[in-house]
Amino acid sequence: MSNIFLPTAILLVVFGMLFFFLQRYVGDRWNRWLGIGAVCALIILRFIRAGQDEAQIEHSIAFAWLIVVTAIIAWFATLSNSQEETATMPWLQHFVCRRALDVACLALLLGITTVLTTTRLGVLNFQNDEYYHVEAVEGYNQTGEPVLWNFTTQEPQRDSNDNVIRYERAWIYSWQVAQTVEWFEWSEATARIPSVAWGLLFIALSFCLIRYWTKDILLTFLTVLTFVFFDQFVFQARIVRMYSMVLVVSQLAIVFCYLAYAATLQQYRRWLSMLLICLAGFFLWIAALTHLVTLSIIPAFFIFLCVEWVLLRKKTSAADRYAYHVTTAWLAVGVVGCLSGVFTALLLNLPAFSFIGIRKSPNSVYALLPFVDLPLTVAAVGLYLVGCYRFFLQSRTHRYVITLSFALLFLFIFTIHRYATVRYILFFVPLILIVVHMTLYRFLTNAFVWIRWPFARAVAISFASIAIATPLSWPSVEPGVLFDRARADRSTATGYGHDFRTAYAYIQNHRASGDALLTVAFRSYYWGHDDDAHITSLGAQQSLTVRQVKALMKEHQQGWIFWSADKSHHLRKSVRRFIHRYTTDEQKKDRSLQFSGIFVYSYTWSDVERQLQQKKR
């Protein structure tokens, strides 16, 4: 995945040749039947892929498969170019005024989302970055300041210089968690309630926006259904992190940026233009407070304005000339604003903007990350690219969605200094999924035009769309045909996460008074208040050598060494080998520790020293 540009170029050549041949030499009737065959082939591929492990999945998208899927997408693209316009099905227009259908669809989507995000919400311990918010929230509730709190010593955490550690990142989100735990008391489920609420709001907002834009209830439902089951959307709605909120506020910022620009193209209601500009600025500000990476919306919007400026430059009608001058004004303001922001950041040496700049090498992994949670990754990429070509000139709104999503993807590949992970790009993944589903929907409505009964046609379109582009999961349903493992079913028993509560309880029940506790990334929330605990850090980023670890063990004659599996990289391999060889592995004594994801060892220095002396002999 690290170098995708050469394979992509080859696939584009194959696609172009097939598309040209099918468009020029094959009639619409044959193309339609080929399109139906392509749909069936993708559905079969979905069933073949179902239930495979990661190694098999990698094999299933080998280059030979890419060629096959590219041929299928070429047939799709040819079919979408058919002269017969069937993308908006007449029978669906009959439902436009039936608000009961809209309410029923939205209620169903929200119901599914509620089940996926709340089932066993509190079973899994807090994981990884959740502790930043957990400790900052308790610090705020105890002191009124956003400081990281130590639940064991019952005081703020301090750095090596004895300064109190503050955590103000995404404080607008942490404050919500603070209010929730004040009302309902501390628990994993309680702390995650704000994320669940933002996840539900994201689904409702997406449904309303897509429904209003497309005027097509079936397209809206199928698109938002993919949002509902999209694994990363579900995951972010189940943890104490700000990304579920980022989804909502960034979508509002994107929408109001477009509405503000569109309103200025009208030569009346200037007050409305100013109101929308203020709202766009407000939501951009809120999005930036939630996560700074959302500021990339601004240069992406600037790219959209450049595209509009180029398209309007040669048009001659009065309305187009007015739009051209307005766009020029927007660009001028944008250039001045961007340059001012860059110079201010440089002069003030703001570390928060250090992630912006030209990369030495492209981060090409980002090219596939928006699609990895979809059932057929390669097919989704093809649908997105064909959709960009097919809908770019259809309307300004289509062009905005396509340009913004493509520009943001481009920026993350070439300019954003962040390691590749889906959560950083999550705020514009909905735009990409919308393009994928618009393209697929257009293909399917043309492919199934021969089905005369409207309801049967809708069922066929829905089944094909879900089979090709919608990831499915449900609590307690085992992975298999069509279904993946639900987030609610992922636990330490299935190799996911870490059970600190079980591991820490075991240590507390078996340790003697005065035992030292040597650890990496101590989670004080699960240890609780304990004045007798002597916590010693084993450092980070492999800072300790074996000699230094021996010195710590000699200083603390008896104690426990423990760390979570995801923090193993902070200890050198030599240190881990030494601990495993010369201390007692408690996982061999207690079966519950084997599924906790926590390595637990006990030692006495006299035993360790005796073993070292025996080795020398």
C-alpha cells in the first residue's frame, strides 16, 4: 500500500482502453447486460471475501483481482454514460412529499445506530488515548482546571520539572464528558455517552442534508446506511475521543462554506450572505477547536474556488460574469487570509501548525484509507474515480463535493505531516462515500431499468448496493457471509483491547505491603486511590537499558512489573527478554490474565541475582 502510484497508472490505462472500446463499439443493450454481469461479479466477489482473515484479504486484492475489478468498473462507467436517464426513478418522486417515509427511514437508521453504538458500551475498559480525556475530566471536576488527574495519589499529574500537566486539546468535547460524569457518576459507559450522542446526530444530519440535496429517498437511505455500518464511524461513537463530534461540526462547516459562497452569487438578500458567512466562520472555528486538522477545509475550499474561477472565466452571460467577479473577490480574500495566517504562524512559531508543509515523500497510504472499511476496497476506489468524472460538470453542488473530497485527499497525501490513520481524515470520508454511492446508484438504476415493477426494481437496487458497498455487522452475529465482527463484540477475549481492571485487581490481591510497581503508562483510573502504591515508570520510547532495569529492581528489592501489550514497543527487546527470563510470569498462574492483554510479572531481587550468578558459572 506504500507505493500505489505505478499500479494505479496501469489500472487507469486498462480502464481507459476498455471504456473507449465499450463506448464506441458495443451498443447500449449489450452494455446493459454486461453491466448486470458486472454487478453479479462484484456481489460474488463480496461473498468470496466474506469471513476471510487479513492475509486472505490481502491475497484477494492482488493485482490480478485489480485488473478484473477495473474491467467491471469500465463496464459500469460505460453504462452510466447511457443516453437513457434513469438515475432518478419516477416512482420515487411520488414519495417526495410523503414525510412519513422520511421519518420511518430516519427512525430505522437511528435505531440501528443506537444498537451498534450502545450495545455493551461499558464492557471494554478505556483504551489508549481515551485516558487523556478521562484524566483531564477528573482534573477539571476536582480543580476547575483542565489538568491531568492521578486517581491513585488524588492530585494533578506533574512532569519532570514538577509542573502540573494540562490537557486543553479538544476541551470543548472534554467539557461535555465532564458534565456527563458529574450527572451520572464515573463509568466507561457514562463517559462515552457524548460520543454516542454525536454519532446519532451525525447520522440524522447526514440523512437530512443528502435527502434535501438529492430529493431521492432510496439513494439517501442506501448512502446513510453505509454511514451507519461504517466501522470507523461506529468505533469513534463508542470511545471517549473527539472524532465523533468532529464529524458533525466539520460537516456543518463544509455545508455553510458552500452555502455562503452560493448566496453571494445571488444579487439579492445581502443580509443572508453575511449571515451564512458568519455561520461558516463559526463552525470552522468550532471544528478547529475540536481538532486542528479540520483547518485543511480552508485550502480545500480555496481549490474549489480556483476550479470555479477557471470554469467561469470564458462564460459570457450576465449571471456568469457576475459569478466570475464574485469568485475573484473570494479568491482575493482567500489569498490575503491564507498568507496572513501563514505569516502569523511563522512569526509566533505556533507548534500547533507544525503538521502543515510539503512532505518529502507522499503519504500514499491515505489514497486507500477512506475505502478500507468498505467490503470491496478496489471497487469503491473505482466507483469514486468514475463518479468524479461523471458528476463533475453536472452541477456546482456536485462539483463542490467532488473537488473538496479530492482536494482534501490530495492535501493529506502531499502536505499534511501526520502518520496514516483513518481518524485524521474521518471528517471528509462522508463526502467520498457520497460520491461512491451516487455513482453506484446511477449504474444500478441503468442496469435494472428492464425491471418494470418499481418495487421489485427498488429491491434489486437495494440488495446490489448493500452487497457491493455496505459493510454489515451486528452484535452477537459471528463474522461470516456478508457480516464482519461488530464493535460491540470486540473484547479482550477476541484479542482486542486491554483489561486493566482484571490485571490490576490481581496484582492488588497478591502484592505484599511495600512492593514496588514498575510499569509503562500506568492507568491510575483502574488502580484507584492507594497511598501505599509505589509507582515507578519504566520510561518511554525504549529509554531504559537492561542495566538500568536491573538497577531499578535492585533498588526496589521486591515488586511487580507490568504493561499493556500495545505499549510493548516502549521497552527494548532485550529488556523484555530479561524480564521474561528472570522474573515470574503471572499469566501462567492465572488464566484470566492470559486474556487481559496485560503482561504481569513478579520478582524478588534475591532470586534474580541468584539466577544471574548461576548463568555466569
